Amino acid sequence: MKIYQIDAFANRLFTGNPAAVCPLNEWLPDELMQNIAAENNLSETAFLVKIQEGYEIRWFTPTIEVDLCGHATLASAYVLMEHLNIEGNEVVLQSSHSGKLTVRREDNRYILNFPADICTPVAPPTELLESLNRIPLECYKGKTDYMLVFKDQAQIINLNPDFNLLKKVPARGIIVTAPGDDCDFVSRFFGPQAGVDEDPVTGSAHTTLTPYWANRLNKTNLIAKQLSKRGGTLYCQHLKDRTEIGGTAVTYMIGQLTIDG
């Protein structure tokens, strides 16, 4: 079974967010796919199966299956277009959890079209504030994540969460964000609940971030940076109930899995 490891939201190796992509002829047992994702030990492993309209896609962290993943979707479209040579510059991906997702190629950039996640103001849980040891200006809750807004980029860089406490917060993960020094906004993403303490670049989080910053900055096209150690740049567009998220990708490895049975 072929496996590809792609650095997504990256224009050179060892940056952005690495994802594994496994094209399949038919679905494997869930337990086996979860074991493969755990063995890969990347934030996400994507599995693809060809269907009548495009490809069905599923995403696994080392510990759970998730409803949506941006960087592994970008990596999957990159594999289909660059390595498997599908025709055209757009691929349709179907998810039983997130519906129809399209990715189109424009020059060397891949543009994800995802449902927008509109968040609502909430009071932050006590464990969340204690884990960050810093009070945000605002707190919101989206479909799966909390989003905390801070004053400036320096506060985002200097956050040092207590992941044992953060793991107790009932959410897929925690987005922290602020205005950027040399871009529209910056963020980090913490997901110990999903087996990933800090995700390098989180495309799906930008379905929450983009509508918020588009409304706050009164603009529809935004440039974002995720301030993890690896880092990544995302080109976002707010389309009311949809969000477009663009980025580049590079191939790190092409391999073959040997699965007994």
C-alpha cells in the first residue's frame, strides 16, 4: 500500500504541517486505519477511496478520527494532482462528517473550500484559563473548538500551556489568536484532547478564524500565519457560509506500507 508524507502549508521541506496520505482501493477496518495513524505519529493521516464523484476522505490523528482536517486535505489534493495525475485542476472530496469539500490548484497554490464555522461568545471554562495562565480579551466556541482572542502577536508567541490541564477542556482543541505584526492575524492551535499538544498548521481552525477576522477587519481576503515552531502561511477568503484557505505543499517521502493479514 502506497503512503505519501507531505509538508502542507509549506514552500520548503521541514516547515508547515506534515501529513500522511494513503490512497486505498476500498476502506480498511477502522481499527487498522487508526493503528496506521498511530504508527505514523503525525498530527493527521488521511485515507482516500475513489467514488463516483471524486474521492471519499477520512482523517485520523494518532488517537482518534476527526470530522475535518485542513492540512491533510490539502496534502491529499496535492498527492492526487502531483503524484497520481488526476485530470484537471480541481478535486472533489466527500466526507461523511463535513460534506462536500473541493480543492482547486492555482499555479502552485492549493485552495480549500470548506464550510465556515461561525462561533459564538462564551465564558471560558476555568480549566482553560488556568492552563494558559493568561486572560484573553474574548472567548468564543465554534463547532469543535474554543477560540481565544488576545491583544497582540507577542502574547500568542509567549503562551506556554499546561497541557495536562488543557486536556480536561471539553473540546477538540483550543485556538489562540491576535492581530499579526506583518500579516492580518496570527494563531496557534493546541489539541491535547485529540492527541496533538500543538498542531504546526491547522487549516480547519481557519474556518473559525477567517469569519471572525474578516468581520473585525472589514475585509474578505486575509493573510494568516500560524506561529508554531515549524510555522506556516495561509491565504484565506471569507465567502459568507464558506471559507477558502490556500497554501502550498512539498513532498517529503513516498513509501510502501507492509500490512499482514
